Amino acid sequence: MKVLLLHAFPLDKGMWEPQRATLAGHEVIAPRLYGRGRTIDEWAGSLAGEIKGDLVVVGASMGGYCALALARHAPERVRGLLLVGSRPDADSDERRAGREDTIELIHNEGVEGLWRMMLPKLFHDQSVADEQLVYRDAEALVTALAAVRDREDSTDVVRSFSGPVQFVIGEFDPYVSAAEVSEFDVRELKGVGLSCRPSSTWRGSRTSSARTTSSSATSVARTRMRGDTFPVRDRSFWARRRR
């Protein structure tokens, strides 16, 4: 089974490097989302054309929005969704205004200004922050923010998705709370903010699988965040086949 890892904003695919060793045995794909178009639907279409076969998709924050767009674009290929620090609905007017303010900040103060503003939001424990994880192309970041701002509401995608899906939300996440996605299967992580840096905030992410045969694909997803390891579900979570 291919595991597709979709990164958060304003980070890059490098945020997933600590996971590769623990995902040994899987075909792990961690693409860069920037530069794939001006909308998240265009990103999803680009990924669907570039990557073949069935996928288990893990999306962090912005990557979760893209994961849901991919599930809308190619539902027959997405076997399971793990959405970390993400939400299914479109931006409210207030959040859209916040995106506009952030775009203006990037235009005026560059990537450095963006980092200063987002640092306390990205990391509940700022001592683990690593500025090297930030993507350095300001215009690409602006385009990505506009795509996030204008994304479709994907609540219907989650409700109709026939495979397993789970939201993982940090207790101190400033963008989404567990209560806001309580309609769905959600896990709240105590003492955690926006869970978007695997090597420190997550302390690793573990996905293990059983053998894949022509009739079924079985895997077990485990995520360890800040030392708290928990099973995303039992074996049937990732083993459930689409009919």
C-alpha cells in the first residue's frame, strides 16, 4: 500500500523525513504541494495524475485540505484518510480575512515575518521549532494561502467517504478544535498545539502493515505525538476495502 504524506503550510515535504524510517516496508510518497496550480483542486488533480494506484493519505493542516480534495477527485483510489490539524469545512469570513492579512504580511515582511507570526501558532513548545523547515519561496506561499482560503467545503466528502477516516487535533491547536469535528472520528492530543512537525511535535509517526494480497490490503496506522503512541484504529481501520 502506498502512503501519501501531504505537508502543512508554511512547511515543505521535508517535514516528513523523520517518518521514513518508521514507514519502512511501505512505498512512501511525500510530494511538494507548492507549484501544482492555483487551487487545491488543481493540486489534487496533479497528484492523481502523477501517482498511480491506491493510497492511504495522511495530511497535516493544509495537506489535509488537499487530502480531502484528492478523495473528492479520485474516491476509488483513496483507501483511508488521516487528517492532522485539519478541518473539513471551508473558511469562514473571519478566517478568510485572516488569510488576507497573512498574505499582506508576506508581501510586506517576507518569509521571515511570516515565521515570526506563525511560530507561536505552529509550536506550542517553541523550543522545538526549526526555521529550516519553512519553505522559502514567498510567492509560492502566497499562492498556497489563496488556495487554502478559496477551497471548497469538503464536509460532504468526509460524510460520504466509504473508507476509514480520522481527525487528529492538538488540544491547543489555534485553528481547529476537536469539538468542531466531533461529528466524525476524532482524537484529541492533550498538551499539543498544531501538530505539524513530526520530528518534535509528533515524536515520530508509525504506520505498520500486514501483507497485501490481490484480495485485500491490511495495514495498521499508529501515530506517536509528544511521546503518546496510540493506534489510529484496529486492523480493520486501514484494512477495510472499498466495494
